Amino acid sequence: MKVRARDPKQVWQLWKEEFEAAPARDDGLETSTISGIPLQPLYTSSDLAEREEELPGQFPYTRGIHPSGYRGRLWTMRQFSGFATAEETNRRYKYLLANGQTGLSVAFDMPTLMGQDSDAPTSRGEIGHCGVAIDSLADMETLFEGIPLGNITTSMTINSPAAILLCMYIAVAEKQGVPAAQLGGTLQNDILKEFIAQKEFIFPPAPSMRLVVDSIEYCAREVPKWNTISISGYHIREAGSTAAQELAFTLADGMAYVDACIERGMRIDDFASRLSFFFDAHIDFFEEIAKFRAARRIWARWMRDRYGAQDERSWKLRFHTQTAGVSLTAQQPELNIARTAIEALAAVLGGTQSLHTNAMDEVLALPTDRAARLALRTQQLLAYETGVANTIDPLGGSYFIEALTDEMERQAEAYFKRIEELGGVIPAIEASFFQKEIADAAFRYQQELEQKRRVVVGVNDFTVGEEEHIEILRIDPKLESQQVARVREVRANRDQARCSNALVRLRKAAAGTDNLMPYILEAVRAYATEGEIMNTMVEVFGLYTERAVI
Amino acid sequence: MPANTAVRPVRIVLAKVGLDGHDRGVKVVARALRDAGYEVIYTGLRQTPEMVVDAALQEDAQVIGLSIHSGAHMTLFPAVVQELKRRKATDIVVFGGGIIPDDDIAALKQKGVAELFTPGTPLQGIVDWLRKRFPQGAA
Amino acid sequence: MVEKRDPSVRALGEALTDRAKAYVVGFTGAPGTGKSTLVDALVTLLRKLDRSVAVIATDPNSSFTGGAILGDRIRMQRHALDPKVFIRSMGARGHLGGLSLAARETIRLLGAFGFDPVIIETVGVGQSELEVAAVSNTTVVVLTPNLGDGVQMIKAGILEIADVFVVNKADLEGHHRAVTELRSMLSLSNIPGSPKVWKPPIIATSAARQEGIEELWAAVEAHRKYLTSTGRAERLAADRLKEETAEVAAEIARERVRQALVEDPALTERLLEKGTPYATAEEILDRTR
């Protein structure tokens, strides 16, 4: 240093002059975050907002919801998996549990996600591809055969037909002799983000919301340890949103569910602590950490100050994280191991409660056993080798991280205002507000790639001529006909009278205002198929088609 | 590059076949093709092969672009080609995009899909391919 | 030549034409008024009446490159695979001579193939609503209860082209007020001496709930009867045929001039030197082909 200056402004000025005098890289790359937030080359104490000391386990939980962070308990390593038939997936689950995984996470195939049976004409070619095919309670029994549901927690990624799959899980537990009150796990059950981003909607928004509230209300009474909803930013982000949009739209969805439950007459503290969240961990390291921290702070404030929740547990935003599927590349797929490790680290430094790390081949197809194990090992390496779990919120107090956390919060609040001006989340969906914002962001990013203002290694730079052929998992096409035969067999061999009675009662209830969960549970117990139960409700609720906004 | 106004723009039906709702890619492609001077008719989600071909015929499209992310491409892409044959409209060119492994690409081309674009394809690559295929605009 | 379409197709269209075979109903209105949903609801009604319906969905919001994204089919998904519903999307700038010329040809063909009525739909921005009115027998202007769009409409001169008004989204608050406001606006706009004997009715609809659609169709039918009984239908058809001929001629001329300027460098050079567009144009058009 040339002078020993004391005045902070003067020192800063000196740095600035030296910075500007130094030659800058001329690679033409963006210096903003991947979401387009402009970044300073340096952050200092002057970028910190005035605020009281924040501590983990204390409102507003910016630094974490547990006073002991990962010192008390590590995050749950929860690898999302499921493919082909229930038998095959059951084998994979046993393999993962034997390898040290601590919770299950079920991926369903497209027909199951869209509420249709394997023998529906539009299920052709889709069975068992993106996850496991579940048509009825019989498949669910096979899926968890030999896995005691009282001892594990299970996450189920399903939305429009979520209530049906939850009932199937409860019914399997009944058969195992495990009471519903003992069951732990998470149901994604987040229909709003389906309308916004993932588009796996079936009913129009109003009856869809009714089903969500029905399940929340029912679980508050009967399955109190169950996380009734996993309010998801993951799909919003994967659809191309920015980090701030992911944050804002997800929390806005969360508030919409809270509003709906309150409207039903529930007390906020009776259900708010069972709401959970699900975020993406994208490749822009610091931006992601800031996003997670901001999410906790915003949620705590809104729950306490706007909704008047009294119970501290209602203020705490708990979340699951998955590393970003969209960041993976088919080119030089081994690079995905490195990407996933960095994203997973961001999730951990952001204080996630549970984590899924993507397998390197997931961009090509379903992961092979080997790739799935590598992904899990990446988490174990983070937890047990690197030492990052030893200190709580290790980046707290970083000028940069704190400033970025504040910026995230500011952008989210600005979005809340716009959503409110549009009349709330559902009117904003109907006006295609979210869809347009996301499509714009996705297009902007794609253009940045095309103009090489951003680099994706192996894709638009550092490419290799000949890509190595990697082994991928294939779904045996025979499984399709087996699954079709299976659902037909279930239909042929059940107690028909009991089944059709259950469906008639469900239709009546759907036309009224009763909570539909007990009716769905009864239909499930009677081995009504998922498609039959959905179609019964479609007769009453109708189907939704969206206005396409490009 | 503005398209020559004396030439009728090539019309492209873009469709999401299969049950998945991942429309990020197809929407980005739609914008890029529009900006390259093409008329894009977007049919939305969950189109069956019959619906796609019907739309292409009604819209007098020269090209069908299919997008899928659910893994059902080996069933649905050839089904579109078959349906075109059945409706005697084999002059309509079919291309596809999505998560499609290399081996499947070869098999699909053999079954009559003209070209396949996988994640990471630059948008310009799709535009260049179309320009080569339709140098004079619509026939 | 006009559309670079196979001339035999046009010949076919003209041969099959039994002059204005299809009745053409135009729909226009500001973005977000629910036109597509309304048209979809009307198609549903017409199918119940066992009519074959064609819909031409136009989108004038094409990019400067001539490209366009046309997404209106999605709104009419429930009619997919119904052979008696034909949906055709059109990007206005992709066609020579703007929308109306291309639309007329398409309408003629659709009519020849037995589609009746033909519904043509456009977003009411720029000139497109005037172009739609120019090809329609009955023009329906769609508004919503928040009559903010009312002011827009007057500015665009759209009130003058309306044969039927629809206040859509009648389930929203304030639609009574909207209807009243519109009524008073209409009485003001009735300029003395204007030959407007037909008083455009105002229909309240809720397309999403399929309400008011039968009333809307009745209004269209009433307007159709009015046109026929007063002899206006025939006059209109004759005027339009003449107008279309002039437009086609203009297009042919335009194309000939463009071609000549490409193929005759000497001529182009003279033009650039002297700066005489009129003389050059006449020279080209005077050449025998």
C-alpha cells in the first residue's frame, strides 16, 4: 500500500483508483449474476445494511432455523428416484437405504403425475420412463414392500393427484400396521407452481386449491407429522426464471396457500409449521446462498407480522433443495459431477434441511446405479470430509453475501407488490403474468449463451470434437405391457360393488363442500385406480387449459 | 435478417407431444424462429400425434417441430411420421428436440424424423438447418 | 403469384365459388377481452347446431422479420380432431397486401369446402380491426366491463365498424355500468346524416361460462337478415369484389415492378440517377408482358 490512510472513504477511493487503473479482462463475459443482478467488483462494510445482530434459531432466521445448525443434525440426504415398475423401484430403494441414504423420495412416471392409468391411450410410450408407474394401491404395496413405513420418511413428488397418492401411502401403512399419526414425510402437493411453471395441471385453479386445502386440513387432524405441501421454486427455476423470481413466486404461492387455509377457517398455527419449501440450487454460487437466506427472512416476517402467527415454528421456513437439472450438460457429462458438487455446497451453506444431488447422467436419461451412488457420495463428501458443516452459516457477515441477501429480499418484495396489484396469485396466473416473466428470463439467458456473454463449459466453449459414449439406463419396453396387464388385473379382481360405491360417494362429495380426503381414502382402499378416481373428480371439476404465452 | 417479403414465410407447427409440461425449450425455440422470419404455430401441451398432424394440415405448414422431455420420443415421434403417411402428407418435414440419447437419434432418423436437436444446441443451429432445408422460403 | 400458392388451388377456389358462399363473422377487440374464449364458445354452440365452422385466427403482432408466433389454436383445443371445425392461424405481415387479401382467399376456399360460417378473429390493435371489418359480413366488437378499453375503441374508430357489441366477462363486477356507458357513447357517435340504420345491439356474455352465446348468435343472424332484406348484402358483396380486384391488381403491379428493378439493372440505374419513381413505374407497367 502506498499510503497509510485511516479514513475508510479515502482507503476505498485509493482501491477504486487502483482497480480502475488495472487492466480488465476482455473476454466479453457478463459480470452480473446468472439472473442478471449487477455485481460490484468488491463489497465492503459500507454495503451492509444497519440491522440488529442476526443469529441462527432466532427471528428472522436469516442464519438458519436451528440454533445448532448442522452441529445438531446434518441435512437429510434424500435422493429422488423411481423408474419402471414398483418392483424395480422397490429394489432401488432398498439399495439406496443400504448405502446410507436416510429418506426416500418417490419419482412417479408421467401418466401417474397426470392422473391417468397405464392403459389409457395417451400413456403409450410414457410408462415407467420418468419415474415409477403407480395405478392403484396394489402398486403402492409393492413399492414399499419390506420397507417399514414407521421407520423412514418419504417424500412424494406429485401434485394434481397428490391427495390420491397420499391416501395410497396411508393405506399401505394401515396394512403394515402403522397408524397414520406415526407417518412422516412430504407431499409436494403444490398446484400453483404447476399453473406457473411445470404445467402438470388437471383441474381449474379453484377446485385444485380446494384439494390442496382438503389435504392440509385432513393431515393437521390425522397425519400431524406429515409435511402437507412442499411449495416449490425448483420447477419455476428450471422453467427458466431468475433466482429472484424463483424466490418471489414461491413465497407468493406459499402465502396464497396460507390465505386459502385461513379462508377455510383454519388457525394459522395449526398448519403453518407443516408447510415446507423446495428450492433449486443453481450454478451461480453466491446468488443461491443469498436466495436461501433471504427466503427464511422474508417468510418469518410475513408469517409473524402479516399473518400474526404466534407459534415460532410457523415462522420457520424449512426447505429441501435439489441441484439444478438445467445446469447439467449432455456434453462431457462428467462435468456434471463438478457442477453438482458446487451447487450442493451452495445449498449446504444456505442451510438446507434436505438435499438431492443430481446424477451426472440425468440429463440423458434416468440415472444408472453407479451414477446415483456417485451423486449420493458427493453429499457424503460434503458432510464428512470438507468440514463445511462445522460452523453455522459460515458466510454470515460477508459483505457480499449480506448485500446480495438484501437485494434478493428487495426484488422479492417488489414482485409481491406486483402480484398483489394483479389481484393475487390465481388472477396473476390467469393473466399469464408468471408465465410471461419466466419465458422472458429464459429467452434472455438463451440469448446470452448464443452471444457467448455466458459460458457453459463443454457446450458453447471448451468443447471436444468427439463426445464419449456413456452408459445410460434403458427402460425395457416390455414393462409397459406388464404394467398395463397389471392394472387390468387389479380392476378385474377387486370387490366391484365396494369400488363403484366409493366412487359414487366421492362424486357426490366433490359436488358438495365436504373434505374429500376420507372419500378418496375409501376409494383407494377399494382398489379404485388413480385414473378412475381422477376421472370421477374431472366429471365434477372440469379440465383446465392454459392460454399460451410465449 | 428480415425475410424477403415477396416470399411466403415457411410455416412451422411446434408441438409438445407426450404428457410432460416442460415448455421452456419449445418456447425459446418459438421465439428464435419467429425472429428468424418463420411463422410459428404453437399448439400447446399434450398433443397426440393425430392432433399434431391435423394442425399441420389445417395450417398448411411445411414443417412440424416436436418437443418432448418425458422419454416417450421413441413412441411418439415415429407415430407422428406414421400419421403423416396415413394422411398422405409426407411432404411435411418433421424435426424433434428434447432429451434424446445418441442411439435413439439414429433410430429416429431411420424412422423418418429429419433432424433431432438435443439440449445445448444453439438456436442458430436450428435456424441454419431450416434455411438449408427451405432456402427459398415456402414452396 | 399473389401468395406464391399453387395457382391451381386458386383456380379451384374460384371455380367452386358460388359468390360469398360462407357468411363471415369478424371478431375484434383489445387484448385480454377474451375473444378466443368467446370464439371457442361460439364454435361449441355452432357445432351443437351441426354447422361446419372455420376459424381464421389472425395475429398482427408479428415481428419486423416477418415471423410470427401464432398460439390461438390452444384456446380451441376442445375442437381438435373434429373434422367439422377448421382452424387456420394467420400472421398478418407474412402475407402480401396485408391481412385482408390473404384472408379473402382463404375465406373463399373454406366456403368452397362447405364451411359456413367462417369466423375471423383479430386483436384490435393498429389497422387489423379495419381489415377484419373489410372482409366480414358482421363485425363483432368485444369489450370488457372495465371500459378503459372504451376510450381506446373510440380513438381507433372501432365503434363505426361494429355491427354487434359484446361486453364479455359479464360475470365481472361493473358490467351493467359498462353496458350503459357504451349505450350512451353509441348515441353520441351517431353522426347526423350517417346512413347507419342498423342499431348495433349490445350483448352481455360470459364466454368462460358459455353464457350469452346464443344471444350473440341471434344478434349475428339478425344482422344478416337486415343485410339481406335491405339489399345491402348484395351491394356489399359487389363493392368488395371490386375492391379485392383492385388490391390484387396492385399486388401484381407491385410484384412486376420489383421484378423489373431486379432484372433490368440499366433501368434501375436510370431510376437512381434521375430519381423519377412515377415515370419509371409507368414505364415498367406499360411494357407488354
